[in-house]
Amino acid sequence: MTDDYDGPILEIDDLSISFFTRLREIPAVMDFSVRVRPGEAVGLVGESGCGKSTVALGVMQDLGKNGRIVGGSIKFKGRNLNEMSQEELRHIRGSEIAMIYQEPMASLNPAMKIAKQLMEVPMIHKGVSKEEAYERALQVVTDVKLPDPKRILDSYPHQLSGGQQQRIVIALALMAEPALLILDEPTTALDVTVEAAVVQLVKELGEKYGTSMLFISHNLGLVLETCDRICVMYSGEAVETGSIEDVFDKMQHPYTQALFRSIPLPGADKNARPLVAIPGNFPLPHERPPGCNFGPRCDYFEAGRCDAMDRIPMEDVPGDDRHRSRCLKFQEIDWNAPLVSTSTNEKAEPGKVVLKMDNLKKYYEVAANALFGSSGEKKVVKANETLSFEARESETLAIVGESGCGKSTFAKVLMGLETATDGQILLDNRNIESTPIERRDTQTVADVQMVFQNPFDTLNPSMTVGRQIMRALEIFEHGNSDEDRRQEMLRLLDLVKLPRAFAERMPRQLSGGQKQRVGIARAFAGGARIVVADEPVSALDVSVQAAVTDLLMEIQREQKTTLLFISHDLSIVRYLSDRVMVMYLGHVVELGTTDQVFSPPYHPYTEALLSAVPIADTHVEKTHIVLEGDIPSAMNPPPGCPFQTRCRWKDKVPGGLCDKEVPPVRVMADGHQIKCHLADSEFDAMEPVIKIAAE
């Protein structure tokens, strides 16, 4: 930093931001205060709609036509941003304060090469020459650990992967060496291994450049790994702030406690220690309750006290480092009391085999030069290579791996949206791998259903919720009359715990979690035997995730459904799956029970995946393994072992075997399968990646 300012870099005091519509003023942020000191990283955590991004846009003074700061101040290096002219703000944005958004392509110009986009920043903000700007761009692209920096600078954004694009956006933000970096959910769209590398990178660069950071996220594990301090937000207010250790280990607000109870930490178990979802729904900004905003959902709520004041003040927690809580009762609550009403669930015993895959292959033929018209030459993309496994009644089989590993392709073949190239799929001993969905009989279609990642894309916006479920019932030929189907539709709404009145609502009137429940009701409308859940909770808030996961488990217990759970979130996989299949570049590299896959010996790829998962627990010690490079293209896979280009164990295998031969499937103890060339002695010596430190 060029100047010698030594106070807080960012000082937000009693900030209130409202959006004005024709009907009313909608308060989005109220009485919000936070400080970011030089070189400090502060995490801003909370559910969608709590005002995190509004705070960031307030700092950038970019609230659009309808947004206004209606109270309080935002000071940057001691100067009030609210009082600056547009000219002064233009100078500060980009050069002193930079922001990294969730979606990298929103920040990149698709028609400009990367070099030009990066060089613009120092040329505009610092007035440097073209040559100097190019050297700086080369340096920053090297800093963000991109391979072959000169080739990257000469590329257009669409020629880079999502992880590479996000690194370019980080490089763009760092080009002017800002004093404050705001990161708004910068890794949500990325794979867990790429996320681990990007997070590591942000931390290293923060230390190298001495940049202060405001890190916005709903992932508590990520905040634990990247930040020094944390601010928890609920419904427009900060409800608890403090150091990571204080807030994680000595939480002093019921909402913080409820958040932690709804995320699957090591030790959570779907039968013995199920997650506890936060009851009720998040209040809309113009329907906030009197007194404490969290009151209606709080276990410790006291009528006549918690709802008597207009606004609950933030108070200091005695003895802690700048630890504050917005709760009238925080000194009376026993925060260490064990959870009383923990329900336990009966463990469902897996029944007979419902689904069997035998050496399934799915190849696609594409033109070798697909971009510029075909020259007649064809290339084969091997999306799935010899998949073999079986799934039983009442069993949850998780399928994990990064984007491009073939998880969704396999789901499409199972659903009949694609047909297999080779091998077989047996559903109740009937072959279905070559029957496309339009030729499948009604029973087979009803038997295999899917819950999708994004509930918004799967509902018809012009049809009521009840009509959409009844339409599915008609297709599955359920009941003899509309009245029969109506009764079944209401029963399905009960099943997914939605009020029956929702039958008359339109999708736009529902929250994300409610839409996902409608999707689940529709999937179960025909009494599905197998439900393929493709990342069903990744688009939802943490507290909603717990409720939806719980719901899937409950329906599974009642209906003895086989659940194929596709995910890259290993915390949820560990919590709810009975068996786990790990995929990489079309191959199954590991298959076993959840306990087998989560403890050594691991396939080297599984080991890296486990190390990459952010865990919101200060007692967990992890071995950090950051994978080098990107996943190879399925159009041009490496010879030999598919993982050999990124494997840290490769040099332990003699004779360059990994480069030459696809490894055989090794069967370890109790049917645990690993596809790897490593010797038994290496497997025996493997250490656990995740250790829980003693208290």
C-alpha cells in the first residue's frame, strides 16, 4: 500500500440500505456494522436474501436506481464513501477496492483476449505503458497459477475452463493491487478440487499483496479456511461477529447455533444423529416480526421480552476479542447443553437388488474439428467407461466426482434420455439400456425418476403447483378420475411437508427449497423405485439443505426407494449414503461402503477429493492436497491411468506403468474396490486425510 493510513481499511457503522418500489420501501440491511483491518480477512455468512451482497454493493456504491443508503456510513481508509463524487468513486473502484463476483463470465468480455482485459486495468488506473502493463499481466497470471501464461493471455474467455476463468477474474482484481478485495461467493460454480485450489490461492495472494478481504459466502467451512474473523447475518442484520475461534467454538447467538446444527459435520449420522433443520421460513423484508428477527424460529424465544423492543441491540460478549451478539438472552442460555429432542431413525436394511449395471459404456462421436465444420474426421468421447455396480432397495448409493467425470451421462442413460453404447442395465432383471424413454412403458418411466439440481428450470411457470403434480399422475396413469388424482396430489404435498394450500400457488410464489420439494413430490408421483437425485441440494441454503435431505431420507424409509445421489459435496455424501462410487473421467476409480471410502486406503483421487472439502469444525485437521492442472478432456484422455496427469503417488509405481496401462480393479477387504497400480504396501501405509483433534 502506497499511503501510510493505519486505521481500519473498511469501517461500516450502523449501515441501513433500502430499496424503493412504487408500493413501499423495502429495508434490505439495517443497523449493520463491521470493521476490516489492514491485511485482515472477514467472512460475511448467511442465507440467501440476508443482505450479504447488498452490503458489498453498498461498499461499491453500486445499488442501482432503486437502492439507497438511508442511514449510517461506509468509510474506506477513513473517508466516507457516501459523500464522494462519481469522479472520486471511479478512481477508487478497481484501483483501491476490487470485487470478484460469483459468475466469472459476468466479469469478462467474451470478445476480447485475456491480455487486453488485464492490461486495461493498470493502463487506466495507474497510467502505465502498454509494455509494462503486459509484463504485469504476465506476472499476475503466473501468480494465480495458470499453466502456460503466454498462451492464456492470447486466449478468449470461452477457451478456458470455469476454474481458469475464475482465476483470470482474480488476476483482474489484483492487477491494480487494491487495498480491499470483496469476494462474493467466488467458488460456488466450481468443483470442490478447483475450489480448494482457488481458496488456497486467494489466501496466498492476500498475504503476498497485504490485501484486506471481505469474503461473502454461505459455506461456513470455506470461511473457516480463509478468514480471520466472521460476521453472521440474518434478515438484514448482523447477529454475531467475532474471531473464527470465538464464533465457531463459543457461539453466542441462537441462529449461529441453528446453522451449525443443520450442516453435516463429521460425526453426524442420518440414523443416530440426524441434522436439525431450522423450523419455519426466512421472513420477507417487508414482513419482519417485531423485536428479534429470528424470534419466530428460535428455540429460546420468550414472548413479551424478545418481541417487546423495536430493535434488538448488538452487545459485547464479556472476555472475548471483539465478539458481539444481537440476542437479549445470550448470557442466560447454556450453549453447551446437549441437544434434547434429537430424534433417531431406524436404519433401513437394504433389500433385493433393484438395479444392476454391467460394463456400461457410453461413447459420443463428435467431429474432430467441431468448431469450424467437419472435415469428415470423427473423434470419440468416452463419457462412461465400463461402469459396473448394483443398487438395492432402500439403499442410497452416492456417485461423486468433478464436472466432466460422466456422472450426469450415466444418469441420462439410466433415465432413457440416451442409450448405452455397450454393456447392460438391468432394472428388476429387465434390460433397459437400449430402450429410449419414448419407447419405455409407463411403469418403467414411473419406476426411474429424477430430481434435478435446479428446481427453477424444471417447473412450468404458467401452471399451478397442484396442476403440475396432477399432470405427472395422469402420465403415470394413476387413479380413475380427476378427484382420485387430486387426493393423491394432496397426499404428495403432505409427504413433502408443504401446506395443501400450495396446490393453488404458482412456482414464482415459492422459495428455492419449496420448489425443490415440488420437484420431489413430482418424482415420487408414480411410486418411483429408483430416484436419481442430481445435486438436489447444491442450489439451496444450508438450513434448507438439511430439511430437503431429511425429507428424501424419510420418503426413502417409507417407500423403500433406491436413491442414486449424484453430488460433489462429500460432507452430505458422508452423512446420507450407504455406499459411494467415485468417478474420474468416465471411470469408476473407487467403490465401497461409506466407511470404506472415507478411511484409508484411498484411491489417490478420492484422497485429493476428501482433502479439498471445507469442514466447518475447528477441531478437524486435514492434509492439504491441491491437485495440479485441470481435468483432461474426455475427447483426448491421457494414455494409461486416467488420473496419472494429476496424481501425487505416480512416482511410487515403477516402470512408468501409470502412463501405459489402465489399472486393474483391485478388490481390497470386504469388497472395497480401487482402480490403481499402487502396491499393497503403499495402500497399507496411507494416512487418514481428515483427523479430528482431541479436545
